[in-house]
Amino acid sequence: MKATSAPFVRREMLAPAAPPITEAGAVKWLRENLFSSPLNVILTVLGVGAVVYLVSHIAPWMLRGVWNAGSLSECRQIIEARYGEGVTGACWALIRERWPQYLFGFYPSELYWRPVLAFVLMLVAIAPVLFDALPRKMLWFALVYPAIGFWLLWGGSVWVPVMALAGFGVGYGAAKIVQPIAGAILGGIAAVLAPVLWWLFLSGPAAETLQSVLPIALQEVRSREFGGFILAFTIGFTGIAFSLPLGVLLALGRQSDMFIVNKLSVGFIEFIRGVPLITLLFTASLLLNYFLPPGTDFDIILRVIIMVVLFAAAYIAEVVRGGLAALPRGQYEAADALGLDYIKAQRLIIMPQALKISIPGIVSTFIGLFKDTTLVVFVGLLDPLKGITDAVRASTDWKGVYWEPYIFVGAIFFIICFGMSRYSMYLENKLKTDHR
């Protein structure tokens, strides 16, 4: 009888074997990122050693800090009483005692609610700009917020910012009237010239007339009373908001086929990029009044904001121009094939792609702009880093304090700039649609 054999069939699945210890978990990450080569091993050891050295020397000094004291000498007495004679520690009591000056400068304390409200409303205004999930109708508030913020911070008659906003309506109306009659170029000139004439000659008398009929005003605050982070936010975020559209226009002007527009844009960009910001700030502080009519009171913060906007716009123009140059020629040809005019082609096809490419450079310019607000100390304004710190250390109670205020101010700058960089990464990932 012939023997038969049946094939073996497994009735149960075997459990998966664990991967080697070097191919999973933290060990794999360390091997691939920190110890992948002899050079990486050396650099890792040196880096860890440097971090341990710095932390071991800085952390105890910070942790031994005192938060409740009335002067630097009292801080030192408390630290020596706790840890022994000759031991040093941070005097955080300076921050606890003088934090209103770092945030508000010499703004009247009874009016702190106004900059706080302006800051909260600013977050509401920029929210629909940063996140498209919010209702688009909120953009109307973003458009009128500059007037609201100006009125809350400086006070005075409410009709001054209202008449300033009315200038944009005058420009829109002038363009609508002139463009059908004289063409798009003259319509654009009218859209620029009409608001300028309104602001120079008509907005002031109109505001005074309305104030006499319906008086609505807040207590005025002089620009010299601004300081600290309220000054940095005012200059920084205003510069960011206005430099981006101006930079886009300059980038388009530099690529324009019209000779005058092209040369003016190129000349402006190259001149601004070739001059240090501190020179422009001195120009705003000292020289600008010589070109104005006698008796003109041109606010110092407004002068600084104008120079900061012009400075940042020149750099943003070059960043955007790089994004435009990175687009393939086919995108322009596709816009022409669809029959789109110049404005529609830029708005619907060219500029969205160029701005997406330019996001890292634009945000880097914004971060640099916000940090450069500390340079206003050279024109007599009290920035949070140098101006307020010197004012605080002028007191005999805190004379000799050095590192603590710089650490505090640096930490706030880091949080804000780090937030900008993280939002930039979020926006890049959201708009990354090339190879989905």
C-alpha cells in the first residue's frame, strides 16, 4: 500500500517578532540622529557637555532668585540669609515691581485699560486674516481697526481717525468717477491723489466741525509717554500690516514694463536697502521737520512708523520678486490664454503662487522688523530693551541690576518671534499642495 502524506496547515498565526533593539524606539532615533557617524558622536558629546555646563551654572542662579523685595540690596540680603554668605541669585523682584513700565512705559496708569483693549481688539482684527476658517465678514473689522487702535492709544477726538478712514472712501470714489472717463492709469492716479489732498487740506477742518457738533473724545496721551512693549507692538505690527502691501506693489513695479514705474521702484528699493535703518530713524527724528511747513507738529511715533514701513517694504519687495521669478513662464501664458487682464492675472494666478513661495522670507523680514523696534531708543523713544531698562536702573533702589531685565525682555521677544515662525510653518504646510 502506497503511503500518502497530507500538507501541513498551521492553525494559529505566530505572534510578530520584536524588532532588534537598534531598529525601534528611542535607541533608533538616537543612533540615526546623534550617533550616526564618528563626527556626529564627537559633536553630540561636545554639545551635551556645553548644555550641561551652561545649565549647571545658570539654573541655580535663576532658581535662587527672589521675587519679593523692595530693592537690589534687599534681594541680596534675602539670598545670603537663605543660602549663605557670598551666594548670588537673580533679583526677579525688579520685574515684579516694574512690570507696568516694561509693558506700558510711562502711559498714565489710570488709562491702562485703553492699550489693553486695543491689544485685544488687534487680536480680533488679525484673526480672520491669519485663519480662513473664521467668517470673512470679520475682515471689515480688520480694515477699520487701525482707526480704532489709534483712537484708543492716543485719544483725542474720535472724528480725526474717522476722517482719516474717509480718505480711502474719497480715493475709491475718485477712481470710480475718473476711470470710465480717462482710463485705468488716470483712475489709479486719482485714487492716490484724492486721498492725499483730502488728508492735507480737508480732513482736519471736517474733523473740527464734526467735533463741535457732536463732541466725542478721549483723554489725549502724548507720544513721549509711550514706551515698553506698547511702543514695540504699535511700531512693529503697524509696520508689518502696511509694509506687506507696499512691498508687493514695489515688486510688481520693479517687474513693470513701464519705464518710469520700473526705474522709480528700482531706485527706491536699492536706496532703502543700501541705508541702515538707524539712519532712516535719525532722518525721521531730525531732518523730516525741515521739509514740513513751519509750526507743523508731526508725531514722532508716526514718523518712525513711516520710516520702518518704507524700510521693511523694500526688503519684502525683493522677497516677493524672488517668488515671482520662481514661477514658471507657463503660469503667465496660462493667464493670457484665459483672457485675463493684468490685474486679474496677478490676483487670481500669479500673486497667490508667488506669495506662497515667499512665505519664509516674508516672515523672516517681519521677525527682523519686530526686533528692530528696539532701535527707536536712538531717537529718544523708550523701547523695552534699553530705554525702559535704563529708566528703571536710574533708580537708586535698582542700581546694579543687569541680567534680569534683559532676560525678561528677551523672553517676551522670543515668545512673539517664535510664534511668528510657527505660524509660518503652519501656513507653509497648509498651502503645500504641489504633490498631494
